[in-house]
Amino acid sequence: MSNALTVTAPEGLPFIDFEREFDAPVARVFAAHRDPALVAQWSGPDGYVADVKEWDFRTGGAWHYVHRGPEGDEYAFRGTFHTVRENEFAVQTFEFLGFPDVVSIESLTFEDLGDGRTRLRGHAVYPTLEARDGMVASGMETGMSEGYDRLEAIVTA
């Protein structure tokens, strides 16, 4: 795929950086992050269903969703949106309820590349290196890659 996800987890540092380009304008990519119905369509790994319980993508808003796997297993996540700037930037907390009290702080930057293309950059900081390594080992890169492939299909439709 021409727009592959890149994930970097530097050795010895408690953060993850990721980057993905989309063949769609910033406004469409941002809108797909704001609209809970669209988030439910692209969030998570292939074969999982996202049940969005709460999604208030604005400064001070909160979010909560549950991913349900093909075997009926459930994975719940929640957080708050600290800052959201239209078509530009968002900062949120991220907590996997399977490991409560381990909260990361994530930023998303929506960059206009011109010619109707967007670069999405993320930076997620974890409270410990062990928490970061646990996230990396969880298969998050595969889930993110599959989800962003579905996001690409939505924003280019």
C-alpha cells in the first residue's frame, strides 16, 4: 500500500510516534475523527466492531468505546479530549480499561500536504517504559494499520 502506517517506539523511551498519509483533504480526515458514526466504522482491527458509547470530539469532551472481537471478546477504552483545533490538532488521554490507571497522553497533528492529501502524525506518551512496551506488544500497530486502511476508504469514497 502506498500510504503505509509508520510506527516508531524508540528503545528506552516511554513514547510511540506514528505517521500515516491519506489521499484526502485535511477536512475529510478530521471530520472522520470527529463523527462518532465514522469513528465506529474505522476504529480498531479488522473483524472487530466498535461500539461507540460516547464521542465528544471537542476541547473538554470525553470518549468511550468498546471493541468486540469475532469470538465475542471485549476491549474497552476511554479518555478525554484536552484540546481540539479544527482541521489541525487534538490532544487526548487514552486508557485501556483492561489495564486501568495506565493512561497515555496522545497528540494528533493533521497536516495539509496540498493536492488533496493529508499527513496524520501522532505522539503517545506513557507513564512508564513497561506500559509503552505493553502497548507495542499488544498488536496495536496491526490494529492501527487496519483501521487506518478503512479510514482511507471512508475519506476517499
